[in-house]
Amino acid sequence: MPRLHRPINLSPVSQLKIWAPPSLRVNHGRSVATSRCHCTAFTFGSFGQKPLFPRISGHEAAGVQGVLPTRHCQSEESNTGDLLRINTERGIMTNDGQSRFSIKEKLIYNFLGTSTFGEYTVVHVGCVVKISPAAPLDEVCVLSCGISTGLGASLNGASTIVGVNLNPNRISDAKNFGVNEFVNLKDYNKPVQQVIAEMTDGRVDRRVEYTGNIQAMISAFECVHDELEMEKFITHSASFSEISKSFEYMLKGESLRTIICMDG
């Protein structure tokens, strides 16, 4: 099981300088709740990606933003802020090639244009969606990454959904969310894309990968209900000072999503 190299270091907010010029297509705001994702563990632990430190990580969050209006978010057909292609290894904003964070003039890298492991952050407009003011922020934050993509297949009526994981304890949870077939990579001595091809007569219509592992992305690429109850995805909660615990829960296979409350 992969482990973080060391507990997550929390820097005092008073030392962190945040730069948020409104003219460069970024939003500044406050995160109320953030969820940890496996993508973050891969970037922290350098599992398959180039390490980039120091960095403010996190990319699943809900909060209050000082929003820069765009034609996308003002459209009746969309709630997204803008279109954006993210480079996970750059650690800087795509619009001007700079980070928005520093401590004593030392650069602190960005993560996926969001950096939600901080009570205050700067987010690229392409990483923002507007939601109902009545939405519970400590629940909807889990929709930012894997849940919205993986569960979409189930909600949209896929006839067969194949789940892939290394942890057999995930089978029950996977089936609860619509997975019909479960593949444990440890049970096979051949590539997962070959296993899935044999299960599906050679093809799948859609594939989704959200671990953040590059080899898993390659394997996924080669594989060519009425109301969402978000609380079912949330198995643990932690205060911001206990953020390291959220990664321990995940890496031990004990949680689906851990919500990190900034005020806790």
C-alpha cells in the first residue's frame, strides 16, 4: 500500500500571501468544506507523477467565491465558469504561467487550478461551477471529481458497468453505486485492458479513470436514480488540523470520501 512520505504540513495562514488579480480570469474565495481525492495522494507521494513542492493541494471543494462573470456561467444551458484544460504537473495558472501563492516571497505551487487545502484560495474560472445557494457545502464538495464521473454511467443507464480496483473491500460499495462487474487487478497476471476486453466481447463505450495514476490512465484509455444521495459517499469527516487522517483512511481502504471542514 502506498504511503505518504510524511504527515501534511499546515502553514499558518498569516504567513501565506495570496495574489488574485481580477483581470486574469481567476476567482478568489473561501473554501467551506473540501474533500480529499486519490489524485491528491498520488501527487503528494509522487506515485507516477513528477513531484512538485512546496504546493497547496486539494481540488474538491465547495465554498463562497468572488466570481468573475463569463459567458458560460451566465448561460441558461450551463453552470460552468469556463472551458479549461488542466496540466497537473505545472503547478501554475494556465492564463499567465504564475502561481498565486507565496510565503516570504518564496513560490508556493498551485494544484489543478484550485488548491482547496486552504481556507482561502484562488481558482481559475474554468474550475468553478455555480450551484444552488441551498446546497449543503459539506456534501456537494464530493461531486468535484470521481463521483460525478463514475456515477454518471449508472445514472444514465449503462447496461454493464465494470469497476476496477486493488481492494476487494470496495466490491460492496461499488455494487451499491451501480457496478455490475468488479475486477481486482491482483487476481490477474495480464493487463486490465485485456481482461475487460474479454469480459465485454472486445469493447466498452466509455471509460473513466480518477485515481490520478498515469499508468491507470493509459490502461483506461486503451479499454475503449432519480435523486443523488450524496451523504452515502461520505464515510468520514475531519477538521483541517486532522487532514493527514483523511489520507490514512483512504490509503488503508477504509473510506470513500472524507470531508475536511475548515471551521472544525
